[in-house]
Amino acid sequence: MMISLLLILVLFEQVCVSPVTRIVVLPKPYEDNKVKAVINEKFFLTCFSQNQASTSSLKWLSPSGQTISNDPTLRIYTALNNQQLMLHFEKLEPTDAGLYTCQGVYDGLPDQVKIELTLEKKISFHDTKLEQFIKAGQDQLVQCHASSIPGPEIAWFRHGISTNLKNDHKYQITNDGLVIKNVQIEDEAIYLCQASVTSTGEIKRAQINVQVMHQPIWDVKPIDTDGVNGQDIVVRCKANAKPVPKYSWFRNGIMLVGERYVFTADSLRILKSNVNDRGTYTCEAENNSGKISANFRINILVGPVIAPLEEVRVLEGNEARVKCIVREAFPKAQITWKYADTLENISPSSDSSIEIVADSIEDSNDNLVGSWSELRIKPADRRYNRNITCVASNKAEVNDRQVRLIVEYKPTLLINSESKEFYYSWLNVDSSGSSGSSSSHVSRGASVLMTCIATGEPKPQITWFFKTEQIKHDNVKYILHKQQLGLSQLEVIPDGLEDFGDYQCKAENTVGSSYRNIELRMATSPSLPPMLVLQATKPESVNFQVTVSNEAESNGGLPIHTIKAQWRFLNSDWSNQNEKNFPVTNAERLLVHVGALMPDTEYLFRVAGVNKVGLGKWSQEIKIKTLSRRQPEPIRVLSQEDCTASTKCYIEWTSDSNGGSPIRDYLVKWRRLSYKDSSNKHVDTNRLGRWSDVVVIKAPITNYEITSILPNSFYEVDVVARNDIGPSASQPFRIRTLPGQIGELEAFRKPNESVINRIILICGSIIAAIILFIIIDVLLLMKFDCGLLAILTKSCTNQKEITIDFKPTPTKIVQHTNKSNHPYKPISQTEDHTGNASIPLRPKENV
């Protein structure tokens, strides 16, 4: 017992006396000399002594007791750095776990530290695809493999972590993943595979897109398609499937290949199709779950091809037949008929003369087919002499061709405004006589142009005859113009009466001929005088209405082109007449104005018509007395109401009657009526309507420019004409100025307002000064008994003299003489006026 106590004491002493030289290892162990590291990561341990001078020969031993090499090419090696021995692991592996020892020599005695290296592995997913396909209708596994040290716990979620999947009739969680039972399309979703380690708190999730594979289902099934020859054809074929299906196209069981076929994800395009592309096609969609196919037919439509149509000729009254042939078309073409000029359909239902006969060929499903139609017209007359259109149409195209139907008939001579039944000419007479006189000398007559128009098929040739002899062009008496089919004009220049009479126009074609007489008549001067009716009488003029007959017989066969008016004094004869010519237009009634007459005078008037032959008969004479002299009639305004400027306006007028006395001048005045404010509203200013000064315009001037007026305003203008008798009646008119820069307050200001205001201001100032002067003078009289009133009453005393000069020079005031040493005391005057005192005046300084 004692020996044991002695040994304990020795050991205690040894420990207490000896210095601490233990070996230190970093990182520090967390418990029982354990150090943690992570697999697949780099890691190192450091071994050193607290007393480097007493410790030497450091080395690391592996769990198997072997010294670890310092060769840096090895995965595990040691390295000495500043008396610190480091143990390096380039990449930790699960086999690296174990008890490692760091040994050294301390004061000649061996020393060591043992460290247990424990390994951890972070969570990792392997053999786990983030997009997985599963088949519908079966139990399928969604794979998810996770590993870690310590091993992870696995959980499954769908549509986020809010839906935690458990083992039930639909789902089964296994080591390899999640089993989905009896997979349906609605099981397609985003699933989360979660791996977690409770001891380390690590958690990771793999987001797996699960798609349910199913065989193709038609979204767009191909249908029978009609294409047009020469155009592209597009056929759609689209299926819904997982994975996306592959499409294949076949024609009559043979896969389509070649540059004319263009394939897209859901369609087939055939470039520039032709009739050889007709047939049965197949679209096939396939994936690893299955395939589907659909057949469809492509028909190539061919527009109608119409054979050329030849001109058809037929005599009027016979049957006309026009045939239209369609060489080929698919499907069969429908043929209709139209008039080319009006596009009106030709149908037996609207015209009993029409019959349409067509073929009875049946349509074919595969082959091109021709057809025809025949238009029959019985009887054919000249109404059908026109272009006819054959229209052939089917689903592919509408084509047409025109044909000329010519119905031949003999000429028909027309009578119209151009081609008349009779024409007029006359014989010219020289100055030695008059027309119709036995002593007159007749020269060549007036030329006349006669027209003959004929219709017919073929177009007729026209010839002229006179008294059974054919007329030839001689360029003297007969001149032929416009010699063309269906139209001819003959110019005749008669030499005498024998050239008047019936001329014959003959129209002829291959069917027959026709004749018509055209009479050349002798024209005379007008035989029926015009009708003269008085309209108005004035001091210096009269107005008539003349009615002219439009009948050719009354006018001598030629239109009246002039009315000749004559007038004379009542007590004179027609040898001293005045006359005036008035041109006649197409109107039957003509207004005649005769001016420059004398007032209060009697006249005789007559009129006659004039044509190309000469003067006609005079009308019945009318006696008229002009009115006596009087004031002019009111003026008539010629200018427009709207002015062309904002502050001035041009006006123009005329006077229809001067009242029998020349107009001397015109009196012009104006005033403002209204204006428009800034908002364009009408403002009445009648209360400010003061007339301007009168402006006198000397005749014969009949215009004036009004200036210094305001913009955007209405003005009333009055122009009065004056002659020796007096002024005309007032007949004001309105004008309107253009908008301009003007304010609303300025709009109320009148043109003369500034001058008037200045006059009123001056007069007011003068009156105020006079009143003030009177008040002061009265105060002087009452207090000092002096001033102007005192002078007038001779009441001022001690004054020498106050002189008042009423001339434009200032008033002279004589100052009193200072006779006192008290300048402000009253001064006695030469004349004693009891009770009066002089006005105190301040004495002169520096005297």
C-alpha cells in the first residue's frame, strides 16, 4: 500500500515539475479527438508543438500505422511548413475515415496525438432525370436517387411543397423513386423529390417534369381538298401526342419525296399543282406510344378553256345560232350568255325569241370534261346586232369570250335634228334692187349644207340625186362632205330658182336600198312682225318686252338673229327716226331698253325681226310719253356685302335712272350697327349708331373706299344720288368688315369718340376754372370788399388804380404806394370811401 502511494507521489511530482509540451492538432476536435470532413472535398490537418524547441521529428501515421509520405503527387501527403506538419487530402474518399496519429519527440521522449477523422457526404442526386416520360394506362416509376453520409430521408411533393405525397392507392414511395399507379394524362405535372439529413440540417430538392406519354390524337384531321391547276395546295395535319409525333405523307401508299413537296410541323404544301397531283393521300403521325393515320383526297380544279368563237351573220328575220364550246374543265363548267355592252343576262324567260340548248354530258370525278351551249334567236332582228359574251364558270375559274352577232338588214334613212326633211337657202341680191323685185340683179345664192344619215348592216353607201340625175362633186354648185358609210353631207350653192326643189338621198347595201326626198326651200325675210309690249316708262328711258315667233314659216325659214327698234318724236316722220339693234338669243322673249330720251315727251316706237335674208315686217306702232323730270331713282349696289379688309371697305353702285336730269353727285355716309366679340358672338350696338360725316362723290364716279372703320363689324351705308331736282330716296345697305386685332372695350369706341372726349374735357376745365374764379371773387368781396365785383361797384378804397383790360393781354394791376413804416397796416387813399379798405400788398424788398 505504501509503495503504491509513493509511486503516485512520484508521478505527480514528475507531472507538476515538468513543462507542458503536448502536441496540438488543428482543427480542434469537437469531441473525443474527433474531426469531421466532407467526402469529395479537399481537407488538411495541422500538427505542431507548443514548445517547438523541445519537440522534433513530427510525422503523421495512417490508421494502419504507416508513416504518410511527403510526396505531393500522392492524393494523401504531408508537408512541413514553419515547424508545422500538415496532412493533406486532395479529395476525401470514404476509405479515408479512421484514426490518424501525429508523433514527435519531446526532450528525448516520444509524444503523440491521435485524431479520429469522421467523414460526411453532402446530398447529391444521381440517375435522376429532370424530365421523365411515363406511359398512360400502366403503373410507372418516376426515378429519383439521392445519396449522402449520413443517408438521406426521401419525400415526394406535387405542385410545390404544399402537396405531400404518401403511400396510398395512387402513389407508392420506393428506394428507386415514386410509383404512380394506373397513369392518366392528368398525372402529368411537376413533382419534387426531396432529400434531407436531420443531423446536418441539409436539404435538397429535384424538380422533375413528368410527362405522360400517349399515342397521337387528332387535333386537325386532314380533309379532302380542292386545288386550282397551277397554284399551290396546302393541307393541314396535326396530332396531339407525347412525345411529339413524327409525320409522314403518302400518295397511293408511296411516301412523298421531291422538291415540289414542302413539309412543316403540321402541313403539306404542294408547289404549282397540276392534274397529275389528283389522288388519295395519307397523313401518318407516330411516336413511341403508337401511330394514327388519316386518308384524304386532293382534286385539282381546272378552269374552263373556251374554244375561239367566230363571227355570226344572219339576215333579219331568219334564225341566228351562236355556239360556245368549252374544251376542258374540272368540274364541268356552267355556261351562260350575256350582252357585252350592258352585261344583261340573255334568258328565254325575259325574251320569247331566245332559246338556249346545252349538252347533257355528266360530270366526271377524275377526268377533264368538255361542254357546250348554243344560243338560238328566232326571228333575229336588228336589236340583236351586237356583241354577245359566252361565260363559262366552275369552282376553279370564270372565263368568257365575246362573239359578234351581225343581223343584216337594208338601209333605213333617219330624220332628226341633224338630218332634216327640208333646208333653206336664198338668192343674194345686189344694191340695184331687192329680193323678189323684177329689177333686181341676182348673184349666187347662200350655200346650204344638207345631211343624210342612214343605218343598215352592212353600213350603206349614200348617193345624191336631183331631178333623177346623180349629183357629182364639182366644187362649184355641189360639194360633197363626209362621204363615209352611213353618212353624207351635200353643200349646195344655188344659182337661181331652178336649183330649189326636191333632192333625193339614196342609201344602199348588199341587202337592199332606200330613198328619201330632202327639200331645198327659198328663205325670205320674217313675215310675222314681233309683238311689242311696254314694260316700264321713266323720264329718260323706256323698257319693252318683244316676243319673237319660233316657227320657221313665220320667220322666213331662217331664225331671227336681231331685233331692230326704231323711235321718233310724235310730230315727226320715220325719216328722222332713231334706231338700235338688239341681238336675239334662243329665248322667245327679249327685254329691250331704250335710253337717252327726253323727259315729258311723246314718242312712237316700232320693232322688226332680222334674219340672214334681211329685215322683216314692222310691228304695230306704240305711242309712249316719258315721265317728267324728277329726283333720281335709288342707287343699285354692285359691290359685295363682305369687305376685303378689316379696317376699310370698297363700295360700288350704279343708278338705273337719273330722273331726266344728269346726276351731279352722290352723298355717302355710314354708321356702325354691330360687331362680334372675342367669342364670335353677335353684339348689338344700335345705341352707338351715329352717322359719319357725309362724303360727296362727284359724278360720274360711282365708287368709294370707306376707311378708318373697325374690324369684325357690321356697318350701315347710305348712298343718295342728287340731280338738279333733288336727292334720290334713301335705301341703306349693309357691309361687314373682316376680323382683326380688336378688344371688346375698344369695340365700343366710335371713330370720332377721342376728339369728342377731348372737346368735352377742355370745356369742362374752362367751366370749372370760371366757377372757381367766381367763388374766390365773392369771398374777396365779402371779406375785403375788393376784387372784380368790388371794382365794378367802385367800392375799393386806398387804391390808385386797377385797370382791367379785356384784350387778350393779361390784366394790369396798379400797386399801391407804401407811405407807412408798417407795411401791413391800411394805407389811406386819395379818395375817401368810407367803409372800404385797400388790399394789403407786401412791400418791395431791397428798396
